[in-house]
Amino acid sequence: MKPKEILVFGASGQIGRNLIRKLTKNNYKVIAVTRNIHQKGYVLKTQANPGYLELIELQALSEDKIRDLFKNCSICINLIGILYEQSKNQFKNIHSIFPTLLAKIAKEKKIDQFIHVSALGIENAVDSEYAKSKLEGEISVRNTFENSVILKPSIVYSIDDNFTTNFMTLFNRLPVMPLFYNGDTKFTPIHVSDLTEIIFRSILTEIKNETIECVGPEEISFKDILKKLLKAIDKKRLLIPVPLPIAKIEAVFLEFLPIFLQGGRKQLTTDQLKLLKYDNISSKKYKTNIDLKITESLKHFDNEIQKYSYMWKSGGEFSKEKN
């Protein structure tokens, strides 16, 4: 039987790179779409053996060009998402309009499956533009194409993330770290390999017309996450609760300040501050990967961050564990 061809949008991100390795290792051919093949190609080409990966450059995501990509694929996976806007209506265009377009074409082409990665904990975040656009997108996908699978992960972490690695870098440079909402917001962080396993199992078992909340094995507060990261890199820093009015001023300042610590990335936006009010845990409205038993064993946060935290320790790879 000829292996299914899988079309992946957002292939160069943390999830995409890991997913390509997983799929091609299991004999699926992947067509990876990127906006800049010269910038991303050297990374993507190393994720698969020759013959299993085809790179397509689409600088502008036009409907006609996208429709052409669906000619030979059986499955489409959308991983595209942004954490903050760089232009007006970018959230809506990327999180709502674009996945709706993909779902519409998937329906026209009668492909086997459309997997759309949304986000966990967005139903209640009515004052966040990020959350509203994500929710609008997943509802539209669900209503447009019945063979769709909506995956809603909590924070996805690994050595390639922009979450744990950012905080460990900041801990190396700052003596204090502000705690918003007292650090009480709860998360269920999921390792990227567990999320890619969920996607792979969804394809393998041909799950359709399902919404799955993708969670790790434990609920951890934001404050405890920071404490675990500090312990992993063997640092002591002050974690200071910040009153909301001051937090809002800080968010506005950081949103418009040219950021030098993380290569131009914004450290905090006013929209992200709003989002941080809401717990990032299972809503109980949908089944989780644990309920569906599509992940055999989930990786624990403490164990996984230990595998790469040495890069932020004094001494780097030559650092030693303290008894």
C-alpha cells in the first residue's frame, strides 16, 4: 500500500521539526510548507531521510497555490500560530481565517483528515485577542470539515521551545522575576515528543471529528514552574508578586521596547498578561489524550528539563550535580 502523503503548514517550528522526524521515521512522506526555504530549509532537511521530505516555499499563502498542494495529499496538518501580533489583525488572519481556508479546501478535495493545532484554556479568556482568534479558528474548522481533529495543547516545552529556555536565560541575567497574579495560574505542560505522539496516533488510528485536549501528567502553578527551572539550573532568584496595575504598565513598556535579551522577541505583551489570568488545564468539556489512551506514558516536567538545563548552569556541560 502506498504511504499517505502528509501536508504540513508551520513545519519549521518546535512541533513541526519533531513531527517531521516522527512521521518520516514511520514511512510517511511529508510535504513541508515554509515561507523562506533558504532560511528554514537547512534545518528542515536534516529532519528526514532523502525521499521522505519535500520542501515547498510559499511566501504568500494564496488560495490558488495552497489548493495545488492538496492534489496529492491525504492528510493536512496546520501548526501555524503566533504569540503576539506584529501587524493589525494578524491574530485573526493566522488563527482564524487561514485554518478556515485550509478546512474548506480539505473538504473540497475530500482528503482523509485535517489536523488543526489550537490551544488549551482559551474558552474563558474572553478579553484576550489571541484566545478569541484561536477559539474562532477551531470552531470554524469544526463546522467546515467533519473529518477534522482539533488538538488543544497546554504549554509545549522542550530544548527547542520559547518558554523554559527563555526563563532560564532571564534567570541568568536578572536578579528578580515578577510574578503575575501571584503565580497561581495552573498549567499542564506537555513535552513536544508527547504532543507529536498524539498527532501520530491520531493519524494511525484515523481519528476524525474529535477535539482533544492535550495535557501532560501533572498540574503545575506558574510559580512552581519557575521554581523548578531555578532548581534545574542551580540558581537562586527572588520571585516577587507584582500588583496588576504595575504589571499592566510593565507589559506596555515591554511590548514597545526593542528587546535585546532574546533576539528581538517580545518578553510580554498586554494581551499575554490578560491570558495569564486563566488556568491552562483541561476544561473537562472535551476528552484528553489521557482519556483516549493515545499516549502510553507521558514525560514529567522535572525529568525532561534536567536533560537540557545544564546549558544555563555555571560550568555548562561540565557542571556537577550537588548532593
